Amino acid sequence: MYNTYFWLIVSILILSHMLGVYLDIINGRMWSDIVPPKLKDIIDHDRYRISQNYYRDNRRVSNIAATINLGAVLLILSLGGFAWLDSLVRSFVDKEVFITVFFFALIGLSSDLAHLPFKWYGTFVIEEKYGFNKTSTRTFIADHIKTWLLSLAIGGPLLMLIAWIFNETGEFFWILIWIVITLFSLFMNLFYSELIVPLFNRQKLLEEGELRDKIERIATSAGFKLSNIYTIDGSKRSTRANAYFSGLGRKKRIVLYDTLANDLTDNEITAVLSHEMGHYKRKHNLIFLAAGILQTGLMLYIFSLLSGNTGLTYALGGTTPSFHLSLLAFVLVYSPVSFVLSIIMNYISRRHEYEADKFAAAIYSAEELASALKKLSLKNLSNLNPHPRFVFFYYSHPPLLQRLKVLEGSQARESGA
């Protein structure tokens, strides 16, 4: 009943979970009842204890959710649940492209509903306990409904087109699908802030004043043409502060969470935005976009080599070869490759953060950026003492101490100059 692909999928799922548990254990060993000497100048005992408790509470819920998810997926695989769902959809839908959409829509909806209690607990218990939560029940429910509707409105037609290309074209179907996904990615990069973000948050241009003047002066001195500086009402969901860069070309914009003004001075906010400018000037966004496109092409090419193999369909209990069963099985088999690529991308991302920090130090102030990073880390209860292996596998940003060390070097060079 179970073929090689089935056992490969099961092995991958179990080993991935075991790796996650192992990394969580060694990361937990970095905790202590007293503040480590290297952190004494950054955090006091009470705040350090609170940050550890916050991390423990989140990891406990995350581990429970991951274990339940693993058990559920293994049970569904063993009982042929995906094949049963395929048969169910075929009982009321006859066209393959619609079968694919309904199949993945039902899986996505079921998965989200299964995770909903954990998301609720995380928001209204853990985040509330540590003073972060500002999300109302109405906003929480509305966010999920909007996400489901967006997935149907955008993901549905895109998935139908992909399924049609697979079923109606020849052996080079993967190139056509790659082109479609690439065009979609470019479109979302250009218009995400204009089309999607307003459905969840209000954005408005940063008001005229000292802060805007500082930001524009720094942007001009760095040769950075920028007129789109926005604030976003992040405070409707959380007290956490953040800023980000989005868009390409004329569509580029810097977005500030309104909570930043509560936690940082104007100089520190300007330093943070100088860091975001650094990402754009160093073309980090284009590098990641290109890397994502190449990864998608690699995945689709490998899938094209295996798509004619009925073993992928049979691994999920199916008896009739189909695009959606083959694709689902392939994604599970491909996950180790995806995981390795994510490690590489995390490494590159950490290097990019250092580069953006150095850029901010050069055009504005290493001292102000260091101060902002400290405040944000303390405010957000970041894990200030993660295990190096945990960082290697999961962190897209360097830990605070490493970033401060690099900034101190930049500051020393400035002083020497």
C-alpha cells in the first residue's frame, strides 16, 4: 500500500520535527537566572527574566502546535485522507482545473481553522500577558475572513491558470508556469502596498515637520530619490514598533509603524530609516527577488522531471494520476531542498543587515542606530542570547550583540576619521 515516496515523506516530516525540537532544546540552554555578563550593559535582571518567560511561552505553544500538526498529517497520510479529499471533490466537480482549486482551498481552510485556536491563544493570552496585544476580537476575525477571501480572489485564478498550463501544454510546462509566477511576483512587489495593505491597515503620508525634513535631507545626501514616506496604524494590532521598505522603482516607499514615535526619538527613527534606505541602495530587495525567482524555477524544473511519475500520486493514496496530488507530494519531498535554500537565504539576509547597518552609520549615525536597535529589542522582548546554531538555521537578522559590535566598529572608524 505504501510506496517509497510515502516513506520518504514520512521520514522527512519526522526528521524535520526532530531537528526543530533539538534546536529549541539547545537554544533553551542559553537561558539563565542571571543576566549574562555580555548583556549587563543592555538589559536589567527583571527585563531579562520577562524576555525569557515570553520566549518560553511562545515556544511552548509553538511546539504543541507543531507536534499536533505532525500527528495529524501523519494520520491523514496513513489513512489516505488526501486521496479521500480528492475523491470527495471529484464527486461534485468534474474539470481538473476546478478540482485542483477546490482541493487546495479545502486543505488551506482546514489547516487555518486547525491553527486558529493557537493563533487566538497567542494573540489574546500571550501577547496580552506581555502588554503587546491591541487587536480586538472583531479585528482578529475580520483579518482571517479577509485573508480567506483574498486567497480565493487572487490565489484561486492563479492556481487555475497553473493547473491549466500543466494539463494542456507539453513537457516544457514548467517554463510557462515559471513565467506566470515571476510576473505575479513582480506585480505584487510593485503594487502590494497600494492594493493589499489598505485592506488591513490605514496608510498616510508622513506629515510635514522636523522628522520628515530630516529623513528627506538624509535621503537626498545619499542620492536616494524618495517622496513616498508613509505611516501605518500598526497600533491597532500591537504595541510593537517596526519600519519597512517596499516596492520597486517609482513605486518604492518607506513605511513607519505609528508606534515608532512612542519608542524612539526623531534621530533614532531617522537612523532606522537610513538602514532601510541601505537595503535599497545596496539592491538587497532585487537580490532577494531574483533569488526567489531562481528558486521557483529550480523547484518547477525538478517537479517537471518527476511529474510523470505516478508514485507521487500513489504516495498520497491516490489511484488516478493528478496534478494536485502529485504537486502536494512533491512539495513534501522537496522540503529538505527548500530548507537548505532557506538556510542560505538567511545567511545572505544577515549579511545584508550588516551592510544596511554600515550604510546607515556612514550617511547618518552609528550611535543613533545602535540606540534604536537596543530600544526596539528591549521593547519587543527579543531573545538577546540565542544559540549560534539556532541563529544559523532560523535567523534572517543577526542577533543584537553582533549588530552592535559591527556598529561600534563603524563608530570607531568615524571617530578616527
